Amino acid sequence: MSGESVEMISSLRRLSFILIAFVLILPSASCAPVEQQTRVLNVGLLLGSGGLGDRSFNDSAYAGLLEAQTKYNIRFETIASGSKEANIDALRLFARSGYDLIIAVAFENLESLKIVAAEFPSVKFAGIDFELTAPNVSSIVYREQEADFLMGALAAMLTQTKKICVIGGTDIPAIRRIMSGFTQGAAHQDPSVTVITDFAGTFADPQVGLALALKRYSEGVDIIHNAASRTGLGIIQAAQQTGKLTTGTSGDQRYLAPGNVVGNRPKRVDTAVLLLVEEVKNEKFTPGTRSLGLKENGFSLGPFDTDLVTPQMLARLDELKQQITGGLLTILTE
């Protein structure tokens, strides 16, 4: 064998040893960061009454989970709201199963979350639409009065009878803020307009919404602002039956009754869900209470039925919105 051949074999052997050593070292150097980067977060969501399919609050929360799944590759589970005891059991199950973030939406779940969060102090919890002070809980509430001020102003521009109404689900702080903002907005736009406020007593029964809305329409109301989740589907049905108008606080529902649903101002529960997941993903979970309003994109405005809402009306709404976000117009909560 020539000297060149011996040298080539020796060089190849050295290269092989180097490659083997590199392969052996590589897993220990890179395994931990890769696991950290690819670890999937598990998120549990306890829904509010009305559940999925309400085309409103709960569906918006679910949309936030879907967006977080696409953006951050999370796994999630939702549980429908039941009795207080059932909701507590559901939250405990999430906590014992090692979920990275457990979210409860809707005011009715405040007490259940309060109990379970105290039992599992090392678990991250979040409440949407209610305030809960605890070192392991992040609460997100909304300044509904700002968005509903605009809807009240719009109703005042649209009404022919000068008599409008707002129907809420139950008597909770968020619905009080909606009613207050709507009433102030109507008065700001046209002081001669009368505003009636009603509580349906439930967020989950369209038949109750239908009966109450038909009653108000028969009394001369020509626009009802719907703040009643699934119960509000009955309000939409009543508007369609009577040929009257309705606005709302959920997603775009114009397709349910074209020509009767003017448009809505959705509460962006999906924005809150995505924000919470993002913070946990980035290890920046923030306990305490935050509020979202028009300035923080906590609400959308419209889209509206362009056969009913004129460019002049839209310009007026934008003017009022700029005054609110710029601090020139303050909307009271009561």
C-alpha cells in the first residue's frame, strides 16, 4: 500500500471519530431548548351559560382558542357551564390534570373560580368579564359603556318612534354598564328619545327573549339593543316577525334576519383569550385586573346594514369614538 493511501485512510478515520463525537454531543446540547420551544400548552376553558352556539360571548371565547391553537399550537378543552358544584368540579379537574392555563368566562363563574384558585395556588387561572383578586388569577373586564354609548347614539339616529329599548340577560355589572352606556349615548345624540331597560332574567332562553321583545315592540319601541346572549336570539326573531329593528353586543348576526338586524358591537372575548395564552406562552402571566375598551380594541363596531346605516351616521359614530378614545368624552358606568 502506498504512503498516500495510508495517509488517506488515517484522515478518514479521524474524520469519522469527529463526526461520531459530534453526533453524541449534539442531543445533550440541543435537547432542552428544543423541548422548551415545542412544548404544547394545555388550556382549559369553562364557558358561561348559553354555551357554544350562542353566536355571542361564548363563541367569541372559542374563536380565541382556535386562533391561539393556530398561532401557538396549544391544546384546549372546553366545558359547558352547569351548576356551581359541577363548575367547581370542572375547574378542579383541569387543575389536577396539570393544565397550564385555566380560564373561566362570564360573571356567574366568579365564585367557582375563586374557590378553586385558592385550592391550587401554583396553577395559573384567568377570569374574563369579572374581577377576582388573587396572586394566581388574571382578570380581564371590559368598559362596555364606551361601545354601547355608540350603539345608543346610533339607535337615536335610526328610531322613528323616539322609543328604544335595551334588553340584558341578568342583572350583573357588565349588563349594567351596557345599559348605562346605551342610555347615555341615546341622550347625547337626541335628548327627546326615551330608553326602556329590561332584564330578561336569563342568558340561555330564546323564548323568554322573544316574549319580552314582542311586548316592547307592541308598545311602540322600534329598536331593541340585544345584550342577552342566547336569549337574544329570541329578540332577533321578534324583530323579524314585527318588521322592527335590533342591534346587538355579539358577533355579526345580520344573516339571521336580513333587514332587521342593523349590526352589532362585538365584545372581543377572543382578544382576551389570545392575550392570556400569549402571556403564559411567553412566561409573562400577569395577575391582577385589566380593562379593555375602545382604545385597546376590546370591541369591534359593525359591520352594519348599509341600507339602514348611512355614511353620515358612520361618520358621527367615528367622531364620538375619537372623542372617547381621546379622553374628550367620559362615559359613566351608572
